[in-house]
Amino acid sequence: MSRLSLIRSASRLVWLTALVLGGCAIGRPTTPPPATYDFGPLPVPLGGADRSSLGLEVRMPAWVDSTGIAYRLAYGEGGRRYEYGLSRWSAPPAQLLALNWRQQLGLSRGGEGSDRRCRIRVEVDEFIQVFDFPQSSRGLLQGRMTLVGKQGTVLGVQPLQQIRPAPAPDARGGTVALTEAASAAGQAMAAWLHSMEEGGRLRDCR
């Protein structure tokens, strides 16, 4: 075979290889971008007492404060946490909760380290979609809220738990249930603060 024929054969082989590889790349299915969720429009302030002097601090364990939308199969491996592969929160839940609760309660928007007489510290231990059955789930928000006064004095502690049914057994349904649980937690927080104020516990927080 002449040198020219060898060159032509090699060129043809390179062209065929590129064509095959290009076809594989074109035909390979692509993974869609993850769906991103938040709590929707900011809630309407509840009104009532002036709470603008109160700060807010939201704490969550690292494995709970993840942008991954978590769920648990209570009917199966109840001790195992899962995350949806193609859905996530737009920000860590602690940030979403703090933003909504500040708006809902009319709290100070200063940072956690601001020099405030009092602040509400909310420790969220669980923020997850729980499946009791394959087609039935609920959003669970669980933790405690503490009213902290000047110099770190604890003025009151209250358990916090809100459960709301999910409208669908998927990530979208889970975000709806957890958003409603967060809103209900804000209402419970407002009621607790009102009872504290009625008892004179917020006198030094103004």
C-alpha cells in the first residue's frame, strides 16, 4: 500500500472515530437541573405587640441545615435520612426560617451578634418530610424556643413542634408541608411571646 493510501486510510479512521464519539455524546441523556424551592412570598406580619426590639437566632445541626430536601421512611428504615436527588432548597433552612419568622413576627433584622436586650433563640432539631406510608407523608418541624435576656439570662423555654400533611408524596408536597409547619411555628412563637408579655417577662426587653 502506498504512503498516500495509508494517509487516506488513517484520515478516514480518525473521521469515523470522531463521528461515532460525537454521536454518543449527542445521544447521551442529560440530567435535568434540580428543582429549587423556598417558602414562597414572605408572610403577612401577624401584627399585635411591637416586637421590633427583639432579635432572632435560629440554630440547626449541620445535617439538618442542608439545602437537600430530606425525608424519612417511618414505615421502613425509620432511622435513616434520605435526600431527593433532583430537588433542593434555595438556601439552608435556617436562613429561610429566620427570614420568614422575622417578617411574620416583626422582629429586629439585626444580626445574631447585635447588641439587643433580648432575643429569641430557636433550636430546630428536625425539619423533614416523614412518610408513614408510601403515599402518605407529613412535614415535621421540631425543636425548642428560648427567650434570652441581657447578659444571656434565660427568661423562658418552650418546646416547639408543628406537623402538617403533605399534599403529595414527593419533594413538592414535602416543601408545601414544611412551609406550612414553619408558618404555624411562627404563630406559636407569637402566642408564646404574648403569654410572656402578659406575665411581665418582657418588661426589660423594651
